[in-house]
Amino acid sequence: MKITRKDVAKKIIDYLYHRITLQELVDWAESSMMEANFESHDFETLRDIVSRLGLGDVKAYGLTWDECEDFLSRLGYHARLIVTEGSMKAAAES
């Protein structure tokens, strides 16, 4: 199965929403790089992004919000962050 822009974006989004761990993202990226079965018209972009995701667990490289935002932009997506105030009830009870 060919890996598409949508597949890569979904993995990044799942990571940002904490649906998958960094290790799961890295494992997926490493496996995808071994298969190297990217859509041909986006091959370079997909390969570059996925190869970088595969280094996300290396302390010297890490994976930042800015990088994720850039990757999503390169894949045709726009990241938007919404921050809301959490409940103070939990803090008051402790």
C-alpha cells in the first residue's frame, strides 16, 4: 500500500493529539522508511518528512511543535492550537 500525504499527516496529528506515543510514531516512520513505498508524485516530500519522524526519539534531534507544524504545512495542512483554561477544582482538592 502506497503511503500518501494523508497517511503521514494523520500520524503526525495522532501524535499531537496524544492518540499515539512518540515511540509509536517513530516505529511507524522507521517501518515506512524500510518499505519506502511512498506515492511517486510526493516521494521526496514524504521521504524527507518520514525520515525525520524516524529520528524523533533521538535525544539530539527530538521533535518540536514547530517541526510538526512545518511538516503538516508541507503536506497541505494548517495546524491551529487552541488552549483553554483547565478546571481549578482538581488543584483545590489536592
